[in-house]
Amino acid sequence: MAPVLELRGIIKHFGPVQALRGADFILEEGEIHALLGENGAGKSTLMGIAFGLIRPDAGQILVRGNPQQIRGPLDARQLGIGMVHQHFTSVPALTAADNIGLTAGWSVSPGPLYRRVRDLGEQTGLPIDPAARAEDLPAVLKQRLEVLKALATDARILLLDEPSSVLSPAEAESLLTRIQGFRSRGMSAVLITHRLDEATRVADRVTVLRRGEVVHTGQANAEPPARLAALMIGDPGWAPQRASRSASAGEVRVRAQELAVERSGPSGAPLREATFGARSGEVVGIAAVEGNGQRELLRAVAGLLRPSQGKLEVSAPVSFVPEDRTSEALIGEFTLAENLAMSQGQSGAWVRGPWLDWGAVERRTLELLGEFSVRAPGPKTPAMALSGGNQQRMVLAAALERHPMVLVAENPTRGLDIKATAEIHARLREAANQGVAVLFHSSDLDEVVELADRVLVVRKGRVIELPHGATRQEIGARMLVEVPGAG
Amino acid sequence: MDADLLVSFLTSAVRVATPLLLAALGETLAERGGVINLGIEGAMLAGALAAAIGSTAGGPWAGTLAAVTTGAMLSLGFGLIAVAAGANQIISGTAITLGAVGATGAIYREVYGSAGVGLSLPTFPVLPIAGLDRIPLLGPALFEQSILTYLGYAAVPALWFLLFRTRWGLALRAAGESVEAATAAGVRVKRIRIVALVLGGMFAGIAGASLVLAQVGTFAEKMTAGRGFMAVAIVVLGGWRPGRVAGAALFFGAAMALQFLFQSIVLNLPYQLFLMLPYLLTLLVLAGGVGRVRAPAELGRE
Amino acid sequence: MRAERSLPLISAVAAGIAVLAVTLVATGHDPIVALGAMWRGAFGSWDTILSAVLPRSIPLIVIGLGIGLAFRTGALNIGAEGQFYAGAIAATWAGLHLNGWPGPLAIAALLITSILAGVLWVAVPVLLRVRFGVLEVISTLLLNFVADALVSWMVQGPLQETKRIYPQSDQIAASARLPQVPGTRLHLGVLLAISLAVALWLIYRRTLWGFQLRATGAGPLAARIAGRIDTKQMIATALLLSGGIAGLAGGIEVSGVSYALFQNLSPGYGFTGIAVALLARLDPLGTIATGLLFAALEAGAGGLQREAGVPAVLVYLIEAVIIIVVLLSDAFARRRSDGRF
């Protein structure tokens, strides 16, 4: 079988960071090939280059044996490459039909366009309402729209970037089955994922990427999953340190009764009649598929969203570590000292009346850099010059500087490597040991299970408290299915 | 008020509204792409001067051609600064207008001498459309106008078609709603925005030409007097849709034409109040008081 | 840091002068003679400096400071022209009723009235932005037109002079006029402008609130979430203050220069003020410098026309070139440092 897509020796730098160090990748015709790696390994960058979103610093791309210059998505589409992105890339205010028509270059008259969209939906088993506005669609249909856009352009090579990240396990199953079906239509697909089980279930071959290099390529079932995991992590003998837990939890710091919160943003979901709590000294993990209301829960506790009904009592001060650190936690062009000053506001030790003592801010920032092992030249470094891991260390330092009673964290280890992740986990555990009530959510169920003392599942806006010692399977099941009589 | 006066007022309103309509249609294109072009005032003024000079040299059509070219060039300049280079749209648009005021003022003085002597130019005559102009009241008002007004009428459905029934229009609207999504769909956002700006500039140029060659009949310094900025307001009032923009332009034109009406009638109300009315109404519309309008999402974002 | 920031401005001014020189040559004027005339129009004598440049710089500096304040939070106030007029109308009305008041009190009353009027004039756009998310660019622009019409009505109606001949108001009470430096047209307003600049500089550099303004503009999302800053309130407050300051400029102009109200009191201060603020990088002390620069340019243009017969209006072209050069150099500087954040 001839390779239908080849990437050879791809090198890419983003400023000082090297994302890809001479990566090679071969996609054979008619196969489903999983590209495995943990967050930040370079998977999205590599496929972004294949799709023309990113230009490589060096390397070659061959499509069906011919070297190609892919300068942009248009070139890629012309070569029959389609990409389904992890995040929503449709124009929110336009209809589904308009979005598909725009991407595929179809004629714009509503009559013929709508018919074509309906036909496409039927053929592929992914029907969608052509007249629905993209921003009004629920997460599942938004994902479906992304897939339809790629299929509409007659793509023979499909690049799927973490397609199941916004789907519940059942929806993900269904999607993966569809993808397997594409094989029989003569398509080849790359499945970018960090989930081992998905890869081994669906793919014919796997390639493992680690820190920008290919460390393994082979048949999907040739190696045991443990070996693949070790290759992804890179240090087979190293296991993350699990910090010790303190004794039983103390006073109640968060109490919510019949809490209802309106949905925040187009991909959110409202929280309804949620009753839960968190105590000093414990780590409460929120397990939920994205878009079920967990964001609303966390942000309401953090004081950013107002409850529409019910009671919510939270002991102040509350610190919040938001999901998107580059836009919600830090101002890139501000220095670390300025970011610290901003995060502490009135309660900074350097604030006297209306006045702000910058000297004191800088001194304290320097101390924190040391305490939290933040690798940065100094307090006057702009935040954008730091790596993701160091930024997150700084964010956490600022959050703990307020000596909070409650700490709320959204996906605190997103995009971080294993070592930084372990550090963040340790700090959260340490904060709990010192009496903080920690509430966090991770889209990685394993992380929730590992770090949390107690697990709350949020599904369709309702909170279900799970008993101690619930297994991963049980938690996963609760995330998807209505269990009669419970929650 | 007798019918003659009303007809005369309506005719005047349509005539005054013509440059506003043309400029607003051009600005609609630009803003649908996500760009606020405050340089439209400058493009209109420069177009007016070009029309005057061109018409003196070769008649009104030559003047119009000169105006179209000038308007296009000014808006191209704006596009290069604000879109290609990425500078702040508001400030660069204001700078373009500022520069146009300076350049046109200086060129006018050099070419025609100072002391504001009224220039006499070959202009566009009124072109009655036989038959249609016999409709009571509206007939003469709508169909005894210059060719440029009729051009304006034709431009409204043409622009609607361009925006809503062509692939290019869809791509432009996508660029105006979400740069990220449009780019992912393969739209060359910067390029399409600049093209829209140039087209808009051409309209602004014709607007200036219509002001000189079909309304006032001569050129004077700073004669646009903010009409370009008015066009921005008209686009908002018209909800960025060509048909409604036309209605809004007529409304603004009527308000302006009221000035002349008041010279014939004695009323105790100051005419300035009526001058303020269109702007206050636009503010109301913006507040959602009279029909919610929704701006292209990328408007105002850098 | 200072040198790096003033270099684009200096080269921009040089570019502007170059464009002027080219235009002059193209139209058959001697550029050296003309440029000399321009220099003399601004700096030729103490009289030109004190009576032509400095008085013109005051409204530019004050409005520039106001616009700079708002722009720190990301809000672009292009309604300064309208707010200026609102302040001027209120100041004139107050000034006509302040006969018999002691000097300092009368001036203070007049200026406070003009500030309040400016705040009021920007209050509607602020409300629209806060409640309905309406772009303040559009709403403030609209109100400029309304202010123009309002002035027109005032000077032909309620505030018209008792003689009812010209469209202008009577002169304001003598006690309400800002004292002048004898022999010149320079008035006390210059001290007000400088004090305002220094006060704002202190606020931005040394206070928490001043810092939070910048945070709101630099990263509104992070300011709201990490900084717990009420960005809506910050922007609203900044816009209201900005309007008040623009209104103050109108009051100062009435109290120090015109002593009355008439149309076209402002030759576009509201728009030139935007450039003054931008070119100073929103720095208050820098605004003094850029305000002086633009005032000198416009005073020089007067000399250009008087001595060399070159239309004064050409100065707007020079100003436009300066603004555009600075904008472009800023844009390219941003491109160069664009890493992935």
C-alpha cells in the first residue's frame, strides 16, 4: 500500500521553544493512524503543518508521493486533506449550511445549498439542520458540523484533532465507529489523541510523539498499552509522587443548596438544583464531560457568576485558577510583578490607601519566584516570555498569596508536561493540608480520581456526589447515564 | 401645507440623501467585513474635488470617473494601513480624513485661487423617467433626479445580491463575524477586507461626485461637512442591510432637507432640533429601543 | 525606553516636513522660504510663542489627557469634540450669570460647570456601552453632530447676544475670565493643563486605581478574572472622566480665550486630541510635548500662509502624515515581537 501522506524531518520553533525536532510521519492509504502523545508533545503542531495552518521551519511534505508546498488550508483542501479541529472553527452567526458552503466552496443560493447539506448529512449518517445557526448548536452538533465541513470538501485524508474531547464517552464511541466506516469509503484518517484506549481500539497503526520527536511507530496492537504509555511519558521508571493526605477534613467552607446558575457562554450549560459542599483540608474533584455545567459550578463558587436561584455560601477569600491562563489569568505584556500586583488588588501588602509601592511588589515577586521554582530571569520579565509550566506556577503562587479559604481550579494542568503536572498536584495537596478547601475540575478523569479525596459528578447541570472508593468505571458511567433513584 | 411644497421637499430630500446613500452603501461593505472606515469622509471629500476638477476638464462623466478612482485610492491607503499593517482602525481612518481635508483644501486653493469664488462646473442634469414621474407625490420625488441617484437605486439590490447571494459576499460576512473561523474556512481575510474597502471607497468617491455634480453644483472647502461620518451612523441605523440602509439614508436626507423647508415656512421650532433627530434616533436603535440590530461581531475588534 | 519611544515620533515629524517640502516644490514655492515662514509663525518671537503656540496647546493638551485616560482602558472617546462644546455651552451660560462674583470663585464655578457638562455629554454613550454593549466609537461620534447642532441653536436662540445681529453670545462676566499674562494671549489655563498632566502622571504611576486602568485596557479578561477588577465600571468611570476633562477644555477656552460662544469655536480639537494622546503613548507628561508640537504646527501654518502664501490648511496633511508614520511604526514593532502567547 502506498503512503498517501508523508511528513519528513519536520522542524518547527515557536520563538525559543522547539515544538518539533525532525519528526517523521507516514499515513498509508486506507488506514486509521493514531498520533499519540501527551499534551504539548507536538501532535497538533505536526498536523497543523500538514493542513497548512502552520509553516514548518524545515522538512518535506509528500502527498501521494509528490512533494507539495502547503501554504494554507486552501492548498491542503485542494490536495484532499481535511481537518476537524479540536475547538469550534465555524462562524458563529452564520447557519450550518452557510458554514459548510463557505468551507466547501458551494454555491450560496439557499435552496440548492440546503438540499446539498441535507444530502451530505444523510450519506454520512451525520444529519444536521441546515438553517440552524452555528452558535446555537449543542456541543455534539457543533462537532458534527466540523466533521461535515471536512467531508464536504471531498477530503480523502482526514485529520481529526482530539475529536472526542468535547463528547461524552457514548458520543465518542459513536463518532469513532463512524470514522472506522470512512475507511470503507476509501479515506485515510489520522486520529490525534492523548487517550491510549481510543487509539488502540480504533487505529490500525500508532505513532507516539514525545517532546517533538517520534519515539515509536508500529501496529496498534503490537505493543502492550503499558509500554505505549511509558513511551508517551518517557521515563519508564519514574512515577509521580503522591503527596500524603492529612487527617479528616475540617469546617465547611463551601455550602451550596439547590443552587442554580445560568449558562455562561455558548458552550456552557446551566446548573440546576445543585447541592454540594467542600470542607477545609479536602480536595474535591469535579468529574464531568465538557458542557454539562461544571464550569458554571466552579465559577459560581469562585464568585465570578451569580447564582440565579438557591443558596451559596463560600468563605472568603476565594482564589481562582482559570482554565485559560494566557487570557484569563495573566496579561502577557505585563511583567510578573505587575501580574502579581493585579492579582492581589487591594489586599496586596504593598497597597497603602490609594498608593502602590512598586518596590515592595518586585521584592515579593522575587521571593515567590524562588518559593515556587518559577524559571524566569526576574520580576520584570514579561509573563509571555515564560513557558506554560512556569506561567502556571506563577498563577498558582499568586492564587495562594491571598491565603485563600477556598481554592477553585479549572483544568490546572492543561497543556503541562508530566513534571509540571506533578508539581501542581503537590501544591494543591499541600494547600489542602494547610487547611484550604480545594475544588478542581479536570477533563482527564484519571487525574480527578488520582488527586481528589471526594468526587462530584456533574451531568446535565445536576450534581451527584459519589461514595468513597468509587471506581473510575462507576464515575465514568455516572457522567453519562441517568441512574434511577440516584442524584 | 400644500402639495407642491411637499413634493418639493420630498424631491429635495431624495437629492440630499443621494450622496449619503452612496457613501453608506460603501461603508456597509467595509463594515460587513469587520472594518470601520472613518476615512470615508476624506474619501468623499477627495472624490468631490476630483469630480470638480475632472468635470471642468472633461464633463461630468470624466469627473465621476476621477472621483471613483480617487475614492478607491484613498480607501486602499486606509486598507493598507489599518488592515495590512494592522494599525488602529479608528485613528488611521481619522488620519486619512484629516489628510484629505488638508490636501483638498490646499489643492483647491492652488488650482482655483482663494476667496471662495463660486466655481461653475458642468453638472449632471435632472433626468426624469417618463411615466414613473407621473405617480402622485412620490413620482417626481423619486424619478426626477440625476443619473447618479438612479445609480444609487440600482446599487441597493446589487449590493444585497453581492452580500447575500454570492460566495464572495459570504466570505466577506464570515470575515466580519469571526476572523478565526473565516481563516480556518480558507478565506483570505486581509485581502477580502481590503477589496471591500476599495469598493467602498469607490462608492464614497461617487458620493462626493454626486454632491458636487448633482446637488450643490460647485466645490467648496470642507463641503462634505461630516456627511461621511453621517454615513457611518446611517449604516448602523440600517442594521448593515442594504435595503434598510437606503431607508435610513432617506431619513437622514429628509432631516437635512428640512433646513431648506424651514426657510419657506415660519415655525417656532428651531430647525436644529430636526437636525438632531436622525442621530438621536440612531442612538435609540442602538440601545435596542427600536428593533434590535446586531453588528458584525468583528467590528471594533483589532 | 524613552529614546526608543521618541524615535518614531521624531522620524514621523521629519517625514511630515518632508511631505510638506515636496508639496511646496511641486506647487512652485521655495521650500526653504516657506519652512522658514512656518518656523517664524511658531517660534519667531516671544509673542508668537506666548500668544500663538501656547494658547493653542492648552485645549489640545487637556483633551489629549482626557482621551488618553479613556484609552488606557481600551475605550476610544472620539466624542471629545462634542464634549468640548457641551462644556463651552455650559461655561458660557454660567459665565453670563456670574457678574459680581469674586474672581477665583467665578472661574471655579464656570470650570466646574463645564466639567459637569462634559460628563453629562458622555454619559449617554457610557450608558449605552454598559447596558447594551454599544460601541462607544459610534455613539460618541453621533453626539458630536448633536453638539454641533446644539451650539448652532444656542447662538441663534437662547444664548444669542442681546444685539441679536451675529450668531454668537454676549461676553461672559469679567470676573469669570482666566487672567492673562499681560501683553500676550497666554492665560492661566496653561497652569491648569500642566497640573492636570502631573496629577494624572502620579495617579497612573503610583496608585492602584491608575494601574488597574492599564490592566483593564491591556487584558480585560485577565483583569476581570485574575484581578477581580470590575472592568465595566473602570471603562465607564474612565469615559466619564474623559468627557469631563474634554468639557473642561471647552470651559477653559471660553474663560481664557473667546469669552463667548460661537460656532466653530474648536478647529477640530476633539480629533487632533486623539493624535496628541496617541503620539504621546498615552503618557501624561508626553502629552504636554505632543500638544505643544501640534500647536506649533498649526501656529506655524498661520505664518506659512501669511508670509509665503501657502494655504494654512495644508498643515492637516502634515499632521496626518505624522500620525500615520507613528501608527505604522507601532504596527511593525508589534509584528516583530509577536511570539505565540
